[in-house]
Amino acid sequence: MVTPPLARQARPEITVAVCRGACRLMRQSGRTVLLEMPLPDGRRADIFAVAANGEITIVETKSSIEDWRVDSKWPDYLDWCDMLYVAVPVDFPQALIPQEVGLIVADAYGGEFLRHPPKRAVVAARRKSLLIDCARLASERLARIEDPDFVELI
């Protein structure tokens, strides 16, 4: 079996660590987080964070240069949040991340904001819809933990 070059290997352990650290940073900054939040356009936000005032932040996690280069969908998230960040590991070449988005460096223990993005206000009706979707998804996830034997009847 031929091993792919290091840059092309999946780095799930790094992705998990960066996601965990970015989530900790979001929570330390007063936001609640929901992972893998589906968006109405079919995209899925790695981290969907909500502040007490309803401000929505999306964080896209990238574990490697290859991960960044093959996935150029970050502009699609701009319509669904007030602020968009990309979270990367410490050894990631930060110059690759465009100035239009914020930059977080994270590991399994925490993260740090290196650059904040410009705020772009989400339209009120879209915000309301997203916050309702977020609340319903979080509630359903909790309900499934509390009652894993539930069977949905359609």
C-alpha cells in the first residue's frame, strides 16, 4: 500500500483539536456553540456560535494547506453570519487566509484571535430563521441524548 504525501493525508486528529480549541475560545468570549450546523443553502457550518445579543459567528476549521486549497467555499458562509473566522493549527501558513475573514489559531486546549473580521449584519428575517433552526437542532440533540430509544413516526 502506498502512503500519500503528508500534506494529502487526512488529519482528523488535528481537525478535532482545532475545533475544540476554537469552541473553547468562542465560549470564553461569551458565545454558545453548536457544531455542524446545517445552513439553508446546503452548506454546514463547522462551528455556529451565538452571542447573547443574537450575533451569529461561523468558524470554519482547516487542518492543513491541502484542506484549505481543496475547499474554497468560505465565501458562501458570509451571507449566514455577522462574522466569519477560519481556525487553523499553529503551524498553518496564516498568510493564506484572506483579510476578509477573521483568523483564529487553536489547538486542543484553546485558541487565540489573531485577526477579527469586519462585521456584516445578517438580515433580521434570516437571523430569526437561523436562530430558530439553531435552537431546534440543539434541543433535538439534547433530546436524543436523554432518550436514545425514541422512534420518530411519520
